[in-house]
Amino acid sequence: QVQLVESGGGLVQAGGSLRLSCAASGRTFSFNVMGWFRQAPGKEREFVAAIGSSAYSTSYADSVKGRFSISRDNAKATVYLQMNSLKPEDTAVYYCAAVSSIVVPRTSSQYHYWGQGTQVTVSS
């Protein structure tokens, strides 16, 4: 059994910060890559950030570069998304995802495990 549970979402004003967490449980040995996606109402799910087994292997969507930072604590099987300088357009449900891969994919179909999502709302 595998579970990914996101937390840390909430309501914040533009320019503020939030840190999302995703805790993995179950058979997590093969979770080589973990990532974050988001989906706003009426929009398709989009890639946000991902991280490989090494802290050197990261990938970010252009829209969040310089504002968001992804990190992981392998001992705790947890991945984080630090979100700074939040904008109203960042409002979405944020999903944690995981996969075993030799690359850091940016497409949702390449991820095998998903969390339930956590709502992030940024007000102006």
C-alpha cells in the first residue's frame, strides 16, 4: 500500500508564502522522483516542480522559477514545496506525485502515485 498525503495549503495574500509538505508511506523504496502539480478550476493539471533522488536534480516550471523551491527529506520520505512571492494565479489544488524514473519527468502521465491534493488560495 502506498499513500501520499499533502498538507500546508491554505489562504494567503499575494506576496506571501506557504510551505507544502507531502509525506509518503507504504512501499516508498522506489520513489526516486517526487513532484508537484497543480490544477486550477477550469484548467488542466500543470507541472510545478520535481526533484530526483539527489538534491542536484530538480526541475521547475518557468512560471514558478525563482519563487518556488522543492526539497526532500529521504529519511522522512517527505517532499516539500516552499512557495514565496505568491500570486493570485498560483491559486489551485496542489498535488504531490511520485515515480521511479531515471529522469525527472514533467508530464503527469509519467507519475504513478498521487496524493489527494491540498488547496492553495492566493488573494489579491
